[in-house]
Amino acid sequence: MRLVATTDAGRELVAERRRAQCARVSDLLATLPEQGVQALLEAMRTPVPTVQRMVQAAPQPGVSGGGSAP
């Protein structure tokens, strides 16, 4: 069931916002000293693979049968 339709202009707006957010995060990360970068990488080492597995296993909206095949 689809409750909302997205126009091409709406999709482009969302894409532009994502690009702007990525650029902002990239700029902020570039200001971190090496020790901060290493601390951030270490902190993300455990949760990122777990979240990736959860996303892959989750049912996809509008697709019957769930996530990706093993």
C-alpha cells in the first residue's frame, strides 16, 4: 500500500539534502585530530557490522519475502 507519492522534484530535494549532510559530516571529520579519528574508528568497529546485518535481514518496504538472500 502506498500512502504518498514522491515527485522527481521531491526525490531531488531529498538527494540534495543528503549530499549537503554528507559534505557537512565530511568537513567536520576533517577537523578531527588523528587521535580523534582513531577513537571514532575504534568506537564504530563493533556496532557498524551489527547494524549492517540488521539492515540486510530486515524486510524491504514494498518487497514481499523480506531481506536479501543468504
